[in-house]
Amino acid sequence: MIGFLESNSIYIVLAIVLIVWIGIFTFLFNTDKRLKNIEEEIKAK
């Protein structure tokens, strides 16, 4: 396992960066949905 991490460290970095970007986009998508719901509630009043 250690040998894999040492020889393929670029893939580990890419995987971590990909996971972080997926998390950011998921957070932004959920925030956008919540804001749209709040905007619709405000317009309905």
C-alpha cells in the first residue's frame, strides 16, 4: 500500500481534488435550490 501511494501520488492528489470539487458543486447546487424556494415564498406573500 505504501509503495502505491509513493509511486502514484499524483493520482491521490487528483482524487482528493476531484472529491473537493464535487463537494463544492453539491453545496452550491443545494444552496441554489434553497434560495429559489425562499424567493418563491417571498414572492407568494
